Amino acid sequence: MTAIVTVEQWPDPIRVRAGQTILAAATAAGAPYPHGCRSGNCGACKSRLVAGQVEMASHSDHALTAAERADGLILACRATPLGDCTVAWRELDLPAGNRNSQS
């Protein structure tokens, strides 16, 4: 299954293969998605799930708290879409060193 993910700050839809995270697909498509560790520990890719559903892989509670998750936030590096969805990255909350990191 391929899901189509719309990122509010990116003009083109992003195709996400089965088992692929939103962050992996977005960066492969050339989107400057903010990120850091890619392992669910830093929170740099914290995003708002605007529409749709995702499955979240394990992550640090420091990077994404239960309250944030309940408020509709996800970690793009740990989120696999369950169908088409829309997300928005939270660039205003990031320190400048974590923006567009290619680590």
C-alpha cells in the first residue's frame, strides 16, 4: 500500500511506501523536513497530524509526551501512515541547529 501524505509546508504530495515513515519519505522526496536523530529521541520532527491516522513506533516520552500525542502531535521519524494523511511540521519550536539537518 502506498499512502499520500500532504505536508502543509511543502507544495507536492509525498508518496509513502508501506512500512516507511513520513520523515523518510519526505526527505527522500527532497522536502526540507526538520529532523535530528531519526530514532524518536530528540523531538525535532514533532509535527501536527492534521488529518488521517498513523501508527507510531516506539519513541522517547521526552521527545513526545502522552499529553502531546493526545493533542494530535506525532514524531514524523516514527510515524507510518495508515492511509492518506496531512501533517504540518512545527518549525517555530525548533532550535536553528535542528532545521533541515541531514543526520
